[in-house]
Amino acid sequence: MKMKNRIAQCICIIGIISTVYNEEREWDSFVLTLTWPVTMCKFCNLVDKKCVVPAKMWEIHGLWPGYSNGDCAPRGCSISHPFKESEIMVLLDRLNKYWPNQLPDRPQYDFWKHEWEAHGRCATIVKETDTELKYFNKTLDLRLINDVSSMLSSAGISPGKSYELTMVERAVKRRTGGQPLVLCGNAENTTWISEILICMNKAFKVTDCPQSNCKPKSWRKTLPPADPCGEMVFYPESVKEIHVN
Ligand SMILES: *[C@@H]1O[C@H](CO)[C@@H](O)[C@H](O)[C@H]1NC(C)=O
Ligand SMILES: *[C@@H]1O[C@H](CO)[C@@H](O)[C@H](O)[C@H]1NC(C)=O
């Protein structure tokens, strides 16, 4: 009887392990997520977090392995690749410029460590991103190729005004060839443009972004905010435009 229980337990544990493993089935796409730092700080201010806007240009949030059918992206993946500060020190100037930590109360490397542990380690099955250094360096390259600031400004979209969401989407698609996903923060009856997601296949060719069918509970509590946008999106020029009640 005791023995049978043990066998049952073992089978159960194996069942759990294989379920977890299935959720990390091989992914097939990347999402380059770019952030408008002014919106990030607006929403940080609402929850009383210290925040800095290092420059008025679109910055990197991350490069995330995902599924082209819109399923929830894998997270965590192989713990056999611990984050090492020393490995990306050579990129420090470019990281601070294009992938800055906007929260000055956090240690300098925390943001990059988080991005590596949650997403980067999942990317090590692709040759161009199979080490920490290559993952961060490749993401910096992709940010330069996909310069959203210039895509928007050349379509006449500059900070300080509201625009139709479809106009923003078209401005990005015109240059990348793929339909982006634009995310917002909703406050004070306004949708503030927050993030622009550019989707790619594993060979880094831009594709249309899928409709996400992943709705984690924490979806609305993220910083930067990641809510669906309204028909009109506000592209704030500075945090001072924000009137907190
Ligand atoms: C980053 O990638 C570029 C190629 O895109 C390469 O020329 C450069 O040497 C790489 N930098 C480092 C530090 O590996
Ligand atoms: C939002 O809009 C509603 C309806 O138009 C209005 O009653 C409310 O005062 C507005 N709230 C803010 C914070 O502007």
C-alpha cells in the first residue's frame, strides 16, 4: 500500500514536471519591445516611484521570445545561464543610452538582470543570441535598425499631441513591413502611448504581431503600463503635462 502511494506520488510529480516543460515548448518568434520613457515616468509618479527620463527617444524594454499564435511567452527557461554583470560591461555605454534603467532606486544592473533571467535565457537556442553578451548586443542592434523615434517623426508624429492609433501603427509598418502592437497607459480619460512592440521570426525578419491571447492577471499592473490603446493615443512630451488629481 505504502509502495503504491509512492508510485502514485512519483507519477504525479512527473506529470507536473512534464506540464511545466510543455509550456516551454519551442517558441517561434521574437518581440522587440520599445518604451516611451516619459509615459513610464508618468505612471511611476502615480504610484510614487522615483523615475528618470534619460533622453527623449524610444528606449529598449526587452527582446522577448514568444509564440506567433499569440500564446503566453515562455519565461525563465534554462537556469543554467546565470546573469553575469562582467559579461555585458563592454556594452555599458550603449546599454545606458538605449536600454536605461529608469528607476534610480534600483541597482544599476537589476533591469538587465531581470530581462536576462525572464526572457534572454529563453533566447539561447538561437545562434545570434546564444550568450548573454550576444543577446544584449543583438538587441542593441535591433533597436538601431528599428528606430521608432525617426519612424514616427518622419510620419509627422511628434511628442506633445494626440494621434489616431492607426496612424501610429501605419508609421511603424511603413518602415518595418510588419503590423506593430501599440500599448498604452490609461489614466485621466487619456491613453498615453507607452510601448511599441515589433514582432519578428527567429531569423529577425519583421512579421505582423499576433493578437495576444495571453491575459495574465498582472497584465494591468505592469510598469511601463501595457493596456490596450484607445482610438486616440497621447504622445506626451514631458512628465509635466501630467495632472494628477
Ligand atoms: C556587437 O555586434 C556587432 C555586430 O552587429 C559586432 O560588430 C560587435 O563586435 C559586437 N560587440 C561585442 C562587444 O561583441
Ligand atoms: C472623464 O470623462 C468623464 C465623462 O466624459 C467625466 O465625467 C470625468 O470627469 C472625466 N475624468 C477626468 C479625470 O477627466
